[in-house]
Amino acid sequence: MKKPKRILVALKSTEQAIELTDIACRLAAQGASLWIVNVIELPPATPLDAHVKDLEDDAKLILKTAERVARQSRLKVSTLVLRAHWAGDALLDEIKEKKIELAILGYHHRRSFEEVLLGTVAQHVSKNAPCNVLLRIPPKK
């Protein structure tokens, strides 16, 4: 695989921010563009423009942490908070819109009821993305 020039890093937590962003920076071609994304997932009946201060504050902290790591690599960095009823579709839309060459996602071993029914965001993106997808799966504790 040649070094990608357009990379999306999907982050769910500050724990992922440093590691996944570092991976993206190491894999990126010189002068690459990096989109660091956090998706605020809202329940289906909730309007996407609903005020959710705690989730918005968390998203800002996650993106700020990742941006700090990415800035050291001299890549073009953009941060983005998306709001969606399901992160999988929101990420796929961004991947297609931005013509991403590599998407990097983390995975956790905790499964919610929704994930049991629908599958995980990581599974959905890896099966349906029009680009390479790198999943970082931590060891089970």
C-alpha cells in the first residue's frame, strides 16, 4: 500500500486520540491531509441539533488532544464534530465526501445492545468503506 494522502481518524475517546492519531501520522505521505473526527451519537428520536453540552465538551477535548499530536507531524489537520443517529453511516458519508484513502478506527470490547443488533461501527465502516480501513483492536484485559 502506498502512503495515503487523505486520512480520516475516527475517535470515540481521549484514550484513542493519542494512539490513533500517532498511527495516522506515521502512515501518512508527506504533505497529507488528516481529518480527525468525533461523532456525537444521538438517540433516533432526538433532533440532531439538540443541545448536549456534555457530549459537545467531550468531543472538543478528544479533538484537541488528537490535534496536538497531529500538529507535531506537519500534516494538514482538520477537526470535525459530526452529529448522527448512528456513527457508522456518518463516517461513511465523510469518507466518500472527502475521498479518503485510509480510515483509522479504534475498537472496544464492550458491546452495547445496539451493537449486538446492528453490529459495531467498525464492522460497518470496514465492510462498506470505499477505501482501506485500519482497525486498532486493543488486547482484551
